[in-house]
Amino acid sequence: MRTTITIDDALYSEVEALAKQRNCSVDEVINSAMKVYLRHLSTSRVDELPPLPRRMSGGPHPGININDMSSLMSILDEGQELNSLR
């Protein structure tokens, strides 16, 4: 099938260089790359991602008001280490 697409200039230069290195056409490089990408998409699953880390303490550290950014900024301005609030 013949179609027209827009490719970033730098990316196209890389594809051209790869095609020259492998002694094949730009079309073959792009087709091969798309097949690999689509195969990867069809085999990867979102539920395989690792779970996000959770804090088990049930809330923010003492001394930090999550509704007041200025209180956090004042702690930082005073030079108090945030780790000391743990």
C-alpha cells in the first residue's frame, strides 16, 4: 500500500543511514520497525507494570500541611531537612 506520512527530519536521517548500512530500502526499515512495534504493543499488558509504592502511615508527615504550600516552602527556607520531619 502506498501512503504519505510526516516523519521528523532527524528520525528520517537515522532511518536512511540504517537502510544504507543494511543495504536495503528506507521502506524496508520502516516496515520492519512498525512490525516490531506493533508486535510489542500486542504482547505488552498494562497489568504487568509493577505496583506504585505506597506509604503505610496513612497520611503526610507531621509538620507538613498538604493544603498549604507556603508551610512547606517555609520549612525549606528555614533550612530544616524534610527527612527530619519523618
